[in-house]
Amino acid sequence: MSGLSNIRLLVVDDNEQMRTIIGAVLIGAGIRDLRYAPDGRRALEAMREFQFDVIFVDYEMPGMHGLDFLSAVRALETETKFIPIIMLTGHADLLRLNAARDRGVTEFLAKPVTAKSILTRLNAVIYHQRPFVDSDHYFGPDRRRRQAPDYGGPFRRVSDKTAD
């Protein structure tokens, strides 16, 4: 991963030790503009003062937890609503994964984290961006991870190629 020195990153987690761990990995990978917030409310304040390229956010925090923060960011009326958001959680069950996905999370990362997992998710949101979907009930990255060439179901997106 080259060129990370120009990435502006925000880490949002109520656990200071987790912020330190993630920060150390990111600094070691070359991130130079790194900021921290202990909860979603402070993160939204930081976003008013600084423009970030990527956000790591914890799922469970006092005050404003990660899901509400995610919804608040995706509801913004500015280009900031497109920011890649990587959600961290110590409870990576399907219910939480689906809740985060349905609110527009870009990537999901289960704790305990490793340097490799942090950098893999960062790489994914920077170098393998997915288009955003804006519908009546969802705004966020396209939830489809792959295109199956033999898909036989309905095509529901404007960008989908219809069968002839």
C-alpha cells in the first residue's frame, strides 16, 4: 500500500486502548493525518472541522453508538456521506452484520483485530471502491460483493445490464 501518507483518517472508539492499537497499525502503514474520537457525537464534531477520507468506527459506544453514527453520516446532504466507513465490533454475529450493512457500512471488521485485518479493510475501501446505491430505503455502498455471470433473477438496479 503506497501513498497512504496523504490519507486523512478518523478512528472512533470509546476504548482508548483500541484507538491506540488501530492508530499504531495505521501509523506504521504510513498514515500521517490520524485523528481520534471517543464516540459518535465527537466524531461528527470532528467531521465538521476536518475532512476525512476513511473512518473506523466501533459498533457499541456510549452516547452515540456506531449504527447511529453511520446513519447520521449517510443522511448528510454533502459529499461527506460517501465516505468509506469500516465498522469494528467484538460481536460479529449475523444480526449485527446485517444491521450495519443495512445502514450503509462499507466494511466490517471483527475484534480482536490484527494488523493484517485492519490493513486489508483499509485497502478494500481505498482500492476496491463499490458504487453507492440511493433508493427509498437504502443509501450506501452496493451490498453485492460480486457479479455472478449466470445470475437468473430480477435485475433491479439502473446500472444492471438487462438480459436480451
